[in-house]
Amino acid sequence: MSLLRIRITGSADDALALSDLLHGLEGIEHVEETDDLMAHMDDEDSSSAGLSDDIGPGIHEVEVEVGNPATAQKARQAVERLAQERGLVIEYEHDEG
């Protein structure tokens, strides 16, 4: 089993579309968005303290468990097509086998 870690720059709707796409692929074992698992540590003395951080696209990290390398390649291709369609920036952190 392999683990794909994908980071996308886009809206929450884009992250949901990515998750839905991956859930629909045969051979995908598990999909989980992991970027909001840690509390955000804001510095109270910062010049940006209290400002909204939802202006513009956000960054979303998704972990995908795949059954084999062929499925991992199929997932990458599907993610890249979605990114082109929606104008998203995607990055693969690393693959673990």
C-alpha cells in the first residue's frame, strides 16, 4: 500500500471536489484532508493579528492511501486533470511505499 500526500492551493470547494474525485476511483483505500488537524498558533503581537485569512485561495493537504503503484499513477493523472480544469496548483509532498 502506498501513501500519496497532495497539497493543493484552492478553495474549500476545490478541496471537496478533489476528495470526491479520489473517492470515486477504484483502488483508493482512504482519503483524508489533514491540513487542519493542528491548532493555528497566531502571534498576538503580529501586525496581521485578527485579520481574516480567507482572502484568496487556501492550502489544503490530502492524504490518499492507494493499493498499488498503478492506482497511484491513475490518481495522479486524475488530480492533474482536475487541477487543469479548475486552475489549481498541486504539489506532491512525497510517496511512501
